[in-house]
Amino acid sequence: MIPGEHFEHYRRYRALAQLLDAAVRVPGTRVGVGLDFLLGLLPGIGDLTSGAIGAYGLYVARRLGVSRSVWLRMAGNLVLDSVVGSVPVLGDLFDLGFRANLRNLALLDRWLEAPTATRRASLGLVVGVGLGLFALVGLAAWAVVALAGWLSGLAT
């Protein structure tokens, strides 16, 4: 149930998510193309712009009172879409399939229906991704130290 004072924001975000991720169906396919894909074709600024527009969903989620883990998961979806989407050609194909805004809308809808279960699932994902990133940074640091040691051994 959405409180009355927030329903208009939710309704606008629902329409915006559709516009960004699936506004027009490609004839002869089940694929929808939205403004996010089209903006992503603009090098550099396009994915950043669509991510900034999609951040309205984060505002709506915060107004509705979603948990921090759900909000972070939604933010992560937008960041992933913007970062991977900025890679030429492959990022554009990623944009067609990932659909961060519709994904975030579905997450928000799940939270509205079952807040505790959605919070727990989101917390598990956020913690898992955080630990994975921590391990990746640790591995990169180890690789730099090992490479520096190997290079210093070559110099002597």
C-alpha cells in the first residue's frame, strides 16, 4: 500500500521506468527499446544522463521508506547500468537486456508487497557484492605487490 502523499511520485516513476527501458517495441520482436538505450548511443554523456534521470527512482524509494539494503541494491543497478552501458557497442547491448529502471521498479514493487523478505534478499546481495569487491581489491593489491617484487628482482 502506497501512502497517498507518495502515490503520485510512484506513478511518475512507473511511467519514467517504462519510458527509459521499454517505451517502444521493436517490430517483429518482443524487445522494447527505451530512452536509456537511445541516450546510451551518445558517447560519454548518454549513460551518465540516463543514470541521472533514473535516480528519480532512488528518490521515490527513499520517500516510500525502503530499507537501506533495498535502496543500495537499486543504486547498484543504476551504477552498473551506467558503467557497463558506457562501454561502446557491448554496453549498448547490455542496456537492451539489463533494464535497470524496470528492474528497480520490480524491486520496489516486491518491497511494497513483502518488505521483510525483500530487505533480507537485498541485504544478502549487497553484502555478497561488497565482499566480492573487497576480495577483488585485495587480489589487485596482492598482484601489484607481487609484480613490484618480481620487477625489483629483475633490476638486480
